[in-house]
Amino acid sequence: MKAGSGDQGSPPCFLRFPRPVRVLSGAEAELKCVVLGEPPPTVVWEKGGQPLAASERLSFPADGAEHGLLLSGALPTDAGVYVCRARNAAGEAYAAAAVTVLEPPAPEPEPQPAERPLPPPGAGEGAPVFLTGPRSQWVLRGAEVVLECQVGGLPEPTLYWEKDGMALDEVWDSSHFALEPGRTEGRPGASLALRILAVRLPDSGVYVCHARNAHGHARAGALLQVHQPPESPPEDPDEVPKPVVEPLKCAPKTFWVNEGKHAKFRCYVMGKPEPEIEWHWEGRPLLPDRRRLMYRDRGGGFVLKVLYCQAKDRGLYVCAARNSAGQTLSAVQLHVKEPRFRFTRPLQDVEGREHGIAVLECKVPNSRIPTAWFREDQRLLPCRKYEQIEEGAVRRLIIHRLKADDEGVYLCEMRGRVRTVANVTVKGPILKRLPRKLDVFEGENAVLLVETGEAGVEGCWTRDGEDLPAICQSSSGHMHALVLPGVTREDAGEVTFSLGNSHTTTLLRVKCVKHNPPGPPLLVEMFKGHKNTVLLTWKPPEPAPETPFIYRLERQEVGSEDWIQCFSIVKAGAVEVPGDCVPSEGDYRFRICTVSEHGRSPHVVFHGSAHLVPTARLVAGLEDVQVYDGEDAVFSLHLSTIIQGTWFLNGEELKSHVPEGEVEPGALRYRVEKKGLQHRLILQAVKHQDSGALVGFSCPGVQDSAALTIQESPVHILSPQDKVSLTFTTSERVVLTCELSRVDFPASWYKDGQRVEESESLVVKLDGRKHRLILPEAQIQDSGEFECRTEGVSAFFSVTVRAPPVHILDPREHVFVHAITSECVMLTCEVDRGALPVHWYKDGQEVEESDFVVLENEGAHHRLVLPAAQPPDGGEFQCVAGDERAYFTVTITDVSSWIVYPSGKVYVAAVRLERVVLTCELCRPWAEVRWTKDGEEVVESPALLLQKEDTVRRLVLPAVQLEDSGEYLCEIDDESASFTVTVTEPPVRIIYPRDEVTLVAVSLECVVLMCELSREDAPVRWYKDGLEVEESEALVLESDGPRRRLVLPAAQPEDGGEFVCDAGDDSAFFTVTVTAPPERIVHPAARALDLQFGAPGRVELRCEVAPAGSQVRWYKDGLEVEASDVLQLGAEGPIRTLTLPHAEPEDAGEYVCETHDEAVTFNVSLAEPPVQFLAPEAAPSPLCVAPGDPVVLSCELSRAGALVFWSHNGRPVQEGEGLELHAEGPRRILCIRAADPAHAGLYTCQSGAAPGAPSLSFTVQVAEPPVRVVAPEAAQTRVRSTPGGDLELAVHLSGPGGPVRWYKDGERLASQGRVQLEQDGARQVLRVRGARSRDAGEYLCDTPQDSRIFLVSVEGNTPFGPWPPKDRKPVPFWVPSPPTPPLYLWLHMHA
């Protein structure tokens, strides 16, 4: 908890809520609750929204955390809902309970008053109360039934009926139901009757009448059981009765069940009118009993449950449904599978009388077999109630002190859950007892039914020892019903029906139905419009909760983690939280949730926070204090909030930070206390001079003061303040003490108004303020009223001296006495002291001594004697001594037979040396018997013992011999019990094995089954699966002394089965399972291998199996593979192979070789060879292109599908902008449509992205174009010049600035003299001024990449004749060539 949480405290919390109270008018009504909180909350009781004040009839007792409301002489106007509201500074809580005031029933002989006017509205209003409820009824089919109830309450409640939890209009067939006003007979209240005309079997059920008004809801129920009328016997006694149901038209279903198990049949039938259901067994109608349960489940199905099935239960079970429209049948054939190992003698059904005994006896096959006893599903352990006896192979259960609840199904179980079952019936006043337990869901109806032997008797229903309301109980004839409609968890407990001394009890368990908690409030908002208050609003949850709910508001100071409850709001959708509701100033957040009986919704937090400041107000101010000299003066006040304050005494501030202080040294001392909202100042041992002192208190918002007055101190009694009642036993020391306020002040003692005188038996002492009266050894006559009296005040003591309580020493338990007619019966009771009277009672009436009843007292022993008891003298006797009682149940029977057990002849089969006990039970313990064998009286000896124990007489043969066979008689008077004893040699027993043996072997293994017998010469028979075996090569039978063997030299799977070694009286069982040897994979040893191969290539997976003939299956990636051209499966001896001749990468995966028992996994991965570039072997030479020329880079890979990456100067190549990437099979091509200088550089083609992967590089160079001669276009040009004129030869280049050389007849020309070389951009000119004849010749204009020839003639000197011919023009020819070589011009010359 955080520091600071303690300052805030905790809100009130109810630990125990007040319970609703129903009282008769004039009686006392009390509500109690327990509420805690810190600081302790203030509790206020309210009714109708108004606080209640104490009065003569109304008080509010409180004891610590327990608070109560006590209402004396309750009136009808006091009925209503009372609210206990608890509030402190940390929060508020409330709890409510209803008080119902019933009018007392009027005496029966007097007539009812004509009509009482109802009280006016608002007076006496309350929840509905059933004045009379419906009564349970048991009727025959076709009768008319009326269920009626009368309910009081204001306002007048609304009534409606339900059947089995459904409204009447929801019942499948309710056309014969009629609702009509009930008979009020002049009584106030509402009444409604349900009339059922001509009831049918389906009308059976629980009918509940509901009453509801604004103050609450009440209900009462009744059981209706409709029975089939008994069929009249046929007039002709020889007439064959007609079958109950029609024969089946088809074969019934078959159902198998093991003996001792339950069988459950369910039949679902629909029809209108609702069908009537009957169950039949082997053609006879079935009635419900202990082992046959018939009911209808929650799904509407009709169920027949047969418990602990026995062989006699097998047969045909038929569910017959019929209505006015027809009949239908459903049948099932029940087969009961009997165990192989059975009881030699099963249990038999027995009957016993209440308070008597019942004996169940069975016999097991072997005396060493352990058994267990059960009553239905409850294990019974040996005790005084359930005596369990084992005599050889006989198992006996004796149930003592039988009562009604001992009736039921009993089982004896041995190993293998083999059971034998019997019914125990207890004869007594109660014929049909309650079930042992009843499970009911919360809100359902609980019905308990009891049948008594005598009609019209009145029983008593209780739950956990408390009587149940009479409105829930109904009786009719032999039947008694308890109907609890709409049970809640408070209804759970032990429900008991009592009839005299007979009781039957059931455990009623109420299972909770899971409910969903309510939803949270919606649309929460916070408004901070007013100073120091905050308004919180919200909407109810949707959907609205089904049960009543409240809103719980909590606050949290900002910065803290703790949420503190503020309010609980019932219906409001808004609340205003003032600053007074918080403990200290601060910022607060709020949240709200919805709370109902089904839980709490999630919290919803209001958005934002609010600053609140608590304002202190004076709730209870200071009051003047008047005390006596020497006493403490206490000044206190209550504030509305927790706040610090300051105390003042005569205007001087007192220190409040110390727990104790004084005004000045040696002066008045004081103590300051603060607890929650209360502040206290305690002035200790005030003196007379302190009188008139003024005490003040101050805190923000509060100032208050009060005065102190000191009175002269008269004597008064400090203790005891009230009258004291004391109880003592004789001889005990008694001390009465009275403490006065003054020391050594005289006082007098009185007893019964007379002043006492001191003596040895009464001593009076004075010790300071204390006066004592002492009785050293109190006696009974010392009892009385003692008074210590002084100056007008007295202390009173009521002293009672009693003799020490009487204790009954014997008997300590209930005694059951059985006697016969005229026998003397003596009941003895011993107390711890003599000479003390006791009282005897019979059946609740005190016994008086007479000729038939003698009362004897001898010291501490007291006796009641019936000298000659008669059957009417039996009953319940009690010996009462003080507060203790001894109980005796006396049963007097008119005995016609001395021998109680056995009732018939008994046959005893025994083997030699076995212990044999012959038991005879008599009706009286003192009776003497005579034992004879074969007509001669037996003589007791070590070999024959005669025993006597109470009413039991035994003849015991400790080690019986063959000659002990014969007929034994137990004789008394003219009666005898006969026992025929047959002694034989001991049967052959199997010493080993004692339990069933299970063997598991593999094929070809030698299997040996061995038995050891009790005798060597005893023959045995061997059986396999129920058939006797015959010796052969595959099955050998051996005998070696007491040992017998069955040998399977080389077992095969078909040799498995169930083998039995039968020795006549005993058997041994073997279960043999022969399995094929495990098919193992011996190589590889590892269960999983990772293998890697190259692709394409050969892959072979190999396994070696054992045995060699084991079959294997191959799987790839979970799918079984089959042999094909691309996958070969091989088997040679123990070797199994899977081969992939030409594995490709897609063949990689998980391969599994699996035998029947083992498997090996091969994880195969196929790695392809690295990609290689096939050509060229050497790196390509650099490629030089001109701008605009196309570029194609090509390479060929070793694998067509390989992935390559192109890069240019180390950067990835991106396709686009005149650059294309192509793949044609194994070839990879990079194409540049028009090269430019940016395309120059190193191009790399790399196979794969891994570092170091193979690659091929290309160098691309993009150069400027060579300078060429553009004009003249002809390679040779003839130029004719005239002498003396200028000769001009001009060429035009493809670009400016190109180097040009001129030559004439092979000699280079320079610009000098008459020769001028001129350049004008791309135009080059050779100019010869004043041409002469010697200037004729061949001129050459030469560039690095091109040239032109000029043939110059002066004055017409043309050595070649006319050129070109006038009739022929030049014809150009181009020859395609790589982009770099020059362009050649070819001329086709005319011949």
C-alpha cells in the first residue's frame, strides 16, 4: 500500500448483509448486519427514503462492527424495505432487507369476519406473501385437477402459472388448461386457480404460481403426478391376456453392456396431443424401482436407465408412445456380457427391518481374491456399522442398525471390476426414501418425494436441522412431497424427512448457472460548471441488465494509483460530487461501473479531472464538561472532513504534535487524540482549581469552545456499573468485588435484603477502594441477591450456586434391546455421583412405577425393569440426569421360533484341512443349544470347538478331515438348524502364475508358457481362444513334476491369442502376442543425411535393411514415388536403392526410405556446374566506333538459362535510351543503336551475382570522324587554265581545321611567290598567280584520310584528249565496308 493511502481510509464494506424477515403481527422483528470501514462508518437505518429514529418500539443495537434494527410488537404498517446506510469520509455503502408482517391465523371454530378493509395506499405496502399455496396431488388419468393459491401484498400482486419452468402458453398441449379466479372466502388478497380437465400422463410435472408486485416476487409450487388406471382382470381366469404393445414390424436395435455397468435408453417422441410414454420389458410394463430409473431429461427425451445390469436384465425393451392419433414403438435388445471370471455364489436380495440387521453373502472362486464392498457408487469401509467378514472364499457384509437410508443397491467387487449386485430393502414406516443426492441448476424446481407405509401421517421436512416452510410441503395419503420452486444457492444442504424415529436424507446440491455481468454505463461526461463541485452524467447500459443493479462511482487522486469508492447509486443517471466528499485538496479523476448479483462491468473513466477542496464543517461541536475532582475531562468534536486543528486552554495554544503534554511544568497534564473525523482533548486528573477553564478548538472554517466545571466528588461505584449475574458450583470459592471512587470509604453488604454477618463461611474485606465479600466454600443455600451499599448507591450481584452437573457414565451410545414376550428386560443407567435422582421417559412421557414397570436406584446405578415384557412395552426409553440423556430402544417380539439364522438347510462344501465354521443365531443370548453329528452329540476337542457369543452359537472345525463329513444339527427345544458338510480332497490349485500373464514375442522366437500346480500328478488341459490345443511340431506340451509347459519353438504371428491352462478347479490365463521382427534400416546408421550432387548427373540413394526381405517405400517431399525412366528403384539382397540417372536441379528435395518400423531421410541438393563463357577464349580486342554508329556486344554461355549482369565502367547497365539487352538461347547481347562518347568504356558481362563469378569484358572506343574531301567529289579533276591568268584549285573538307598538303608532280608546295595556300574554314585553296605553261601538271591535295588530284593544263594542253567524253557521265559505285575505312569511288570508264 502506498504511503498516503492510510490517510484516505477505506469506504464502508458489508461483511454480512441483513436477511429478509417474516414475522407474525405483534412479534419481534430483528435485522442484523456487519459493516467495516476506516474510519468506522456512521450507520443510519431508513425506510421509504426517510431516516428512522429510536422510539419505544424501535431501537438500533450496535456491538462493534455489528449493527441491528430491533422492532418490537410489529404491526402491518411496519412491513416494507429497510435500508442500512453506512457512510464515512472514504465513501458510502448500503444494504437492504424486507420485513414482512403476517396476520396471525384466526381460530378455526370462530367464523371469519365479513370483510376487512385494506389499509390505505402507502401503509403496509410490501412484497407478495403466499397465504395459501397449491397442494401436490396424485391422481389417475382422466381426473380433474384444480391447483389454487392465495397471495397477499400491496399493491395487489399479479399472478401467473408455469409448468416445468415454461409459461402455460408455451406448453406443447395446453388446450385443456383453464385459469379462473380462486375462492377468496372473504379473505383479502389475490387468488388464481388453474383447472386441468381430464388430465393425461404428460400433464405430470411441477406447477409453480408466481406473484409479483412493485416490492418483490414470490412463488410457490406443487407436484402433479398422473398415474395409469389399473387394468381390470379378465373375467375368465383362463383367458390369455392381450399383449400390452403391438408386435414390432422391424428388427430391434442391439445394445451390449458388461455385467455390472449401466445401460441407458433414450426415446424422443413428438405428437399432438402430447404422447403418453410407457416402457416395457419382454412384453410386460416396467415400473421404476431402485435399479430402473425413468425420467425426462432437459432435452425433452424420455430416458430409461438400468443400473448395474445383471444377466436377468437382458431382453427386449420397448418405448411405447400413444395419443389419440395413434401409437408408435421403439425397441432395443439388451445383451449383458458376462465376465469370464465370475463369483461362485452371487449376492441375493435381502430384506431387513429398521433398527435391525441385514446380511449379504457371496462366494469368490478363490479365497485369496481381494474384494471390496460398495453401496451404489460409495465404497464401504469396515466399521461398527458395516461389518465385513471373510471366511475362506465366503465374503459377508453385515449392516447393523438399519435405517431407511440404508436401502439401496449393494455390490461386491473383485479384480477386473467383476461385480455381483443385490438390493437391500428396509422395512419401516418409510417405504420410498429420498435419493442420496439431488443436483439441480439454480433457478430450476427441486422436487423430493417420500412414500410412507401408513396413510395420513404427518412427517417433518427440515434442511440442515431447520424446519422448512409449510407452504413448500404437501401430503396426500401415503405420499409426501417437498417442492422448492426456483432454487437458489441458499436452498442447498441436507434435506431430511422425519417420521417418528425414521429418517431419510438427501444432499440437495444447487449448481450455479453462469451469468454474464452487466454492461458498462454509456456516454459518460464530466461538467465542471460550479465552484468546488463536479457534475458526472451517464446513460444506462445496453442491453439493460436482467437483474437489479447499481452504479458504483470511484475516485482517484491524480498521481496516485489507488481508486476509492465514493457512492453507490441506484437509478440516477447523474451525480454531483462536492469537495466535501474528498479527504484532501487535489485533482481527482472519476470512474463508474455497473454492479449486479451477476458481477461487475468494466470501469468507464470520465474524461479529464476536477480540482476539489474539502470544506470542514462542524458535525458535533464541543460541549461543556462537568466532572468530579480527580477525574479526566474529555472534550470532543466531529468534523465533516479529515483536517488538522489546534486546541487552546484558557487562550494558550496546546502542542498537538506530541501525544501528551502539560500546560506548564508541574501543572495540568493533557492528551490530544485525533481519529478520523473526531478530535479529542483529554485533561487528566483535573483539580478543583481548574474549574472554569475555557477549552477552544480552531481549524480553517471551524472555531468552537466549551467550559470545564469541577464538582466536589461524591462517592460512586466504579465497578460494577451494572448488575452482575454469577453462577458457581458447590464448594467453589466465590469473591464479589465492589470498587468505589474514594479510598477507604465505608460500605455494607446485604443478602436478599438482610445485612450479612461475618463468619467462617462468609468473609468481608476492605482493600483501598475495593470492598470484597468472600464465600470460601459456596453451598447451594448461599444463592441469592447480594448488594454492596454506600451513601445512596449500590452494586448488585445475583449469585447462583448449583450442584456440579451430572454425567452419565454408561451407556454412552444408543442402546438397542431386543426381547421376547414375558422376558425380563432391564435398562441400566450409571451416573458419576450417587444419591442423585434421575427421570425415566417412554415415548416422551415420564414413566411411573407400577406392577409392570419397576424403578430401582442403587447408588450411582439406576434401573428400569420390565419383569414380564409384552410387545406394547416396546418403544423409545430415556434416562434423564440433569442435562444429559441415555437412549434405549426396546423391541418386544412374540417369538415363535428360537433360531433366527439359518432359516433353511445349509450345505457346506470344504476341502481337507480347511477351516469350517457352522453358525447358528438365536433370538436370545441366554438360550442353550445342543450340537449333534449324524445323530450323536458332539464332544468338544482341539479338532472341534464350540463357541458362544451373545446370540450366536458356532461349531468350528479348525482343520477339517474327510471323516468330518456328515449332517450337523444345532438343536434347541423342538427346533434345529441343519448343516450338511461335505469334505473333499483339496482341489488342484495353480500356484504360479496367480495373475494373468501377457507375453509379447517376435516371429521365430521360442515362447514358453509355464504353470506350477499344487499337485504333481494333476492333469491339465491347454486351450487357445477357447479351443483345446493339440500337440504338433509347432506346439509342444511338456510336464516336469508340478510344472506344465506349452512351448512354441518358432512362434508365428498367427500363434498369438489367449491361452488357458485349466486344472479343473483353477485356471491360469496367458495372452500371447507374436509380432513380425522389426524391419530395421542397418545402414546408414544416421536417421537423416544431407547429400549434395552435381546437376545434371547421376544420383543414387542406398539403404541396407534387415531382415533382407523387408519391404521399403520411397517418398519424395512426402509423396510416394514410383519407378519410371527417370527414377529407378532397385532391390538386391538387403540393399535398397533409388537412382536418378540424369538428375536435374528440380529433382532436389527430401527423400525418405521407410520400412514398417524405421525410416531414413536423405536431404538431396543438386548443384549445377558454374556458368562458363564459351567463346572467345581470349579477351575481345577494343572496338572503336564513330559517334552515331551502332555497337553490338555478344557472348555465349555454357547454360542457356544462366543469369548474367551487364555493367559499364563498374556500374549496372540499365536498359533504355538507345541501349538494349537480348538473350537468344545461350547468347547474351548488348546493343547500342547509336554510339556517342558517353557509351565509351569497359563493358562487363558477369554470370551470377556472387563475387568471383566468371565474366567477359569488352572495350568500346567512340572516336571523332576523319576529315574527308567533300568537293570535288571526283578523285581526279581536269582543270584548264589560260596563260597569265590565275590558277585556282579548291577543295572542301568535311570539317574545318584539317591538315592539308599540296603537291605538284610529287613535290610539296609551299605558300611562296606566285603560289599561295589559303584556308577559309573547311575550304582549302591553292592559288597560282599568272599561270604559265610550266605550271601545267598533276596537283595533289592530300589529307590524312583523303586526297584529290587535279590535272592542270595551260592553254589547252591536254595530254589525255578531251575528258570526260561529252556523251558519257561519270557513274559512282560504293562498296560496303566497315565504318572506319574510307569511302572509295569507283568510275566506270567508257571504252
